[in-house]
Amino acid sequence: MRVRRLFTSLPILFAGLSLFSSALFAADKPVTRSLFDGKTLNGWTIENDCKVKVKDGMMLLAAGNGWLRSNNTYRDFKFHIEMKALKKEKYDAGIYIRTLPGTKPFPRKSYQANLLQGKEGNIGNLKGASSKGLINPAGQWNVFDVTVVGRSISLEINGKAAYKADGLDIDRGYIGLQIEVPSGGQFLVRDILIVELGYRNLFNGRDLTGWA
């Protein structure tokens, strides 16, 4: 009976191994994933006293002071996001990368690409992370592409290089959005994409090289 059960289980075992090896093999290629499904806030957590709504396939940073963070933490990655200020002037919000939770209303252990009018994209606590003149006028969409590797970060705004800076000393953290509606106004957000970098395949799909 034990032998029969073993042979009955073998097809299931091999099928599972095949799926597992295929997943590992595919992990060698960078995969772009959406962090926002356009319908819900699944995959996100609201921190502190703020409100975020889903409207017409977009996030609306609707009210309060706080931040919206990803449920997962990230180390090295490429990050794409599109945002639009609904306030004509004196708007303010932010994009957090490698940020740690705690403190109110906003996290202190963080790196924030500012969305304050006139300082869009700047990271105040990182030398060299500043740029001007790449932002579309209020009421239009702006595209931010962030690349984080090791201690360095580079930013493109609307397809143009803004800066590259070094000195990140938080090696892993959350991605998030600062919500500062009372003084900074509402923002719309769409097309939030991430590609995680630096992962290596442990199985070459041919033999057991690297395994004992």
C-alpha cells in the first residue's frame, strides 16, 4: 500500500516541482507589477488620520494628514507613478521610498520626493536630490520614474532626467504617498508600477549546479 501511494503521488510531486522551477526560472527576468488595481486599495495600508478614495480607476488623496503605504517593503526597484494636483497653487504632497512606519502624522525615518509646488521631486534630507523646471503646470499630469539601487537614487520627471544622488542609509522600506490635504490639497494618482531589481535565479533549469 505504501509503494502504491508513493507512485500515485509522484505525478503530483513532479507537477509541483515543474511549476516551482518554472517560477524560479522566470524570476530571472524583471517583472513589472501594478501596485494599484484601479478598483480597490488592496495591497495598501492607510496610516494616521487621512482618507483615500478610488474614483474612475484612480486614487484620490481625499482628506486629512497622514500617508498611504504599500503592504510590502522594497529594497532595489524601479518605480513609476503618475500624479496630478487638483489645487491650482500651493499644492503639497509627497512620494515616499524606503520609508519606515511610526510617528504622526508623517513618518520621520523616510525619504520623500516632495510634491510641494516649486520643489517637486526634491528629497530634502539627501544631498544632490533636487531639480527644477521639469513639472507640467497645475492641473496636468506629471510622471515620476524612480530608480533605487543600493545607496543611490535617480529620478526622471516627465521623461527627463532630474537628478542622481547617493547616500540612502535605509536599506529597505515601504513605498507610500503623503497625504496633506488641509494645507496641500487633493491629488489624483494613477498607473503605479514597480519592477524589483537584484533577484537571482537559484535553479538554471538544466542541472543541480549550486545545489548539494
